[in-house]
Amino acid sequence: IERTFSMIKPDATARNLTGKIVAKLEDAGLRVVASKRIHMSLAQAEAFYAVHKGRPFYEELTKQMSAGPVVVQVLEGENAILKNREVMGATNPANAAEGTIRKEFALSIGENSAHGSDAPETAAEEIAFWFSKTEIVG
Ligand code: GTP
Ligand code: MG
């Protein structure tokens, strides 16, 4: 059984889509084993997205991610990392498959409603960035 990190982005919380997004994840067989709603600072967004530092979209991304509340979550399930990314769909909603979170809800490549870890190493790092061990209840 695998764990991954998931985040519902400010564009989605602003439109009251948290429940609809969680339902899609649960319908795919993923279980929410930790969850909290936070409003991250710009400094936290810059640290969380440090891997993208230097990319042309870094400033816009960190500004957007700190512009409103997000829901950070830990998801558990068989192949959770890949499954979460399948349910999210392609980064750019224009390329996202029918039925995916980004196809249904994303506004643009930047305001694309959800984040999900892309590999076991980043999943472990991102979970540890937002959650202590006692906050995760499987
Ligand atoms: P995440 O799950 O959020 O990591 O998405 P991803 O793995 O599909 O995309 P990636 O890690 O390449 O980029 C991280 C985030 O940066 C994306 O989710 C987008 O919101 C944003 N991003 C990526 N490319 C662009 C871009 O060209 N323009 C803008 N404005 N944002 C981008
Ligand atoms: Mg990514």
C-alpha cells in the first residue's frame, strides 16, 4: 500500500469544490488518511515549490498558491501516486482527459485545482513538509 501527497489549490477552494474533488479521489479507491485546510505564506509556497525555482512560472505559481486557502492531504491506496495523478489529469486542463479533476474544474495551467506528488521520493518529502507522523491516521 502506497501513500502520496495531494493538495486542493486556492482556485478550487475559492469555488467551494473541495468535496467534489475529494469524491473523485475516493471514487478511484484512494483513502484520505490526513487532511487540513491551511493558508500558506509566500515563504512556505517558495519552499514547497523550491524544485521549480528559476522556471518562468515560479513567481506566479508561488503567488497563486499563497493567495487563498488550500487543503493538504495524505492519500493512501494501491499505486496511490500514479492513481492520484491519473484522477488529476494533465497539468494543462486543455490536455486533460474526460472525467479528470483538471478537465472538470481547472481554469488554466496555473490555476489547475490540484497538486499531486510525482514519485515516491517527492511523496515522502511533501508529506513530511506538511504533516507530522501523528497527524496521519491510516
Ligand atoms: P503538480 O501536481 O502541481 O506538481 O503538477 P504537475 O506535476 O502536473 O506539474 P509541474 O510539477 O510541472 O508544475 C507544477 C505546477 O506549476 C503545475 O501544477 C502548474 O500549476 C504550474 N505550472 C507548470 N507549468 C506552468 C506554466 O507553463 N505556466 C504556469 N502559469 N504555471 C505552470
Ligand atoms: Mg509536479
